[in-house]
Amino acid sequence: MRLNAGMERDQAAGKTVGRRTLDRPGQSARLTALPSHVYGLRVLGMGLGALPVGLLLQEMHAPWHYWAWAALCCLVWPHAAYLRAHGSATPFRVERGNLVVDSIIAGSMVPIMHFCLLPSVLLLTVATADKISTGIRGLWLRAAPAMVLGLLATGLVTGFVWDPETSMPVLVASLPILVIHTLAVSLYGYRLVRRVQRQNLRLDELYRLDGLTRLESRAHWLSQAEATLRRHKSDALPATLILIDVDHFKDINDRYGHATGDDVLRAIADAIHHLIPLHSHAGRLGGDEIAIILPLALADAAAVAARIDAAVESLEFPRFPALRCSISIGLSELPPQGLSLREWSEAADHEMYRAKRARHSGRAPQAPAGCSGLPVAAS
Ligand SMILES: Nc1nc2c(ncn2[C@@H]2O[C@H](COP(=O)(O)OP(=O)(O)OP(=O)(O)O)[C@@H](O)[C@H]2O)c(=O)[nH]1
């Protein structure tokens, strides 16, 4: 019974495959893209940070080596950091190191500015926000000691001069980094969130739909079938399971090629899409086997199945005018007392194989075979 075989194993395997397909491309993209993403923000943040720092150094009549350190950090380092990471065989790891250096630099600026309150707080905040915006887990926490280290080391060299008062010109010069950098980081975060949302939609589609036929995927169909069984317990509304298997599908593949076999599956799925009522669930269980749950009693479901049967028999394939296909169909109506999914599918499966045997022996059934009530043992 193919429907039940390895249901749990499939779910477990799905998780494993999911983890693999999610992590590898995501990781490699992150590895190579991080330096480019950070470069723009670093040039912007440090470039704008140079405004209040430069103004303050001028107000302080700072010695040349203060200026040299500030120029090196604000104007040279962003480009050096990018080249360092970009030219590396491990750009992600090197860029992570660069981000920690950013924190050391931000910390070192504080004693150089004599602890001038507004630009000091601003630089430390911006440096921390940059770490958070990369999305690298725990980076901002790991960078915090580096920031303190930069502050202490420069403080020891410069003598921890304490002058926290902020002049109006320095306050005004601090505004661009406050406004522009904050907006740039937010925009970066926004784009990231939008991309994740798009990827989530794609992942959801990959989970829900079968790539070839656009019917429901096996995993999604199984969860819908379980939900139908749970609902049936409370509302007792009719539900009938249809199992479909393409006849001699292997021969079609062998004679007309695998691509034509795919065309046949797609054409059958299209016919099913057009003929099933709203709130039905049609899924491809694998290979040439399709399962449909109809919100109908057996007689109405049999009428739908007969229409699907007729539509499939009338399918034409322009490249191969002689190609005709047929399907074997088994139906099982859910009895009022309910069934497990295994029992329900075994009942439909039994009917489907009965129909297939009839077709193979040349005794095509008059109508799609179906049963109502308790399951029968698969023969
Ligand atoms: N073209 C194509 N073939 C597939 C796909 N998945 C499975 N198959 C083939 O489908 C065939 C299924 O054959 P079976 O259902 O075992 O046998 P059959 O020839 O249909 O015979 P009956 O079911 O007894 O009528 C196999 O040859 C598989 O290789 C697919 O996605 N595309």
C-alpha cells in the first residue's frame, strides 16, 4: 500500500532534506555577500562619524596623531576592511573579524573625544547596531569586550581626559550619522525581512505543491487528509477518497520517453483540477498515483470520478496522435463512525486494484469502482 508505506519516514526525511536545502545555499550566499553588504554601511557610518569627531578634534586643538588615528579609522579602514574580506578565501569569517575591529575603533574614539557625551554614545550605539543588523548570532555581545578594550587602551595612551559637554556645532554634526545611518540600517533590515518573506512563500509552495503536476505534494496532502478525518469526527459531513493510478504508465515512458510521461501526468492533473469541486484535495502521492478527497458522498464522488475517467481517456497529445491513456480508479466513502487514514486509503486502494485487474484482464469496469463502509483487506 504505497500511500501508507513509510509515512513517518517520509516526514522525517522531509525535515532532513529541508534542513539541507535551506542551510547550504543560505550559508554560501551569506559567506560571500556579507562583506559587500557591510561595506556600504561601514563607509556611510564611519564617513558620517568623521563629522562630529573632526569638529570636536578641531575644538580641542587636538595634536596631529589624534587626527591621524581618526582619519585612518574613519576614512581608510572601511576600504581596507572590504579589501581584506573580499580578497580572502573565507570572506565571512574575515568580515566577522572586521566587525569586531569596528567595535575596537568605536571604543578607541571615546577617549580621543575626551568622552564628549553625544558623539561618544552615538558611535558606541551605531557600532553595536551594526553588529545586530548583520543577524550574526551573539556578534554584538562578543564585540562588546573588544569595544571596552579599545576604550581602555586608548584611554591609557591619552590619559582619560574627561570633558563630556557637547557643543551645539558638535551636536549638529552628530545629526547626519544619527538620522542617515539609522535609516540606512533600517532599510537594510527591511530588505532582509522582505527577502525572507519571499523565501518563506517559496518554501511554503515547495512544501504544498508537487513540482511536476501542481497537485498537492504528498506531505501536504497527507496532512489535509488527517485534517479531514478529524473534522469528520465532529461534523460527520460526507467525504470520499479517490485513488487513481495511470494504466501501463511504464509502457508510456518506455515508448514515448520520460518527458512525454511527464506530459501525461500534467495533462491528467489539469483534467482533475478542472473537474473536482471546491474544498477537494488532490495530491500526487508519488509516481503515477494520485489521491483526491472529495467533500461528497459515494454516489456524487463516483460521478466526478467518471468525468475524470472520461476526460483522461479523451486526452490527446499533438506530438503523438496515437498516444492514449487511461486510469484505474478506486473510491471509498468515509463511514459515519470514521476510519484511520490507513484504513480509508486501504479501502480505496483495494477498489483501485480491483479496477486495474479488470482493465488488465480486458474487463473494463462499467463505472469507477467504489465502496462505502468498513475497509476491506488489501488483496
Ligand atoms: N515520466 C515519469 N515517470 C515516472 C515518474 N515517477 C515515476 N515514474 C515511472 O512510472 C512508472 C510507474 O509504473 P507502475 O505504476 O509501477 O506500473 P504501470 O506501468 O503503470 O503498470 P500498472 O500500474 O500495473 O498499469 C515507473 O516506470 C516509474 O519509473 C515521473 O515523475 N515522471
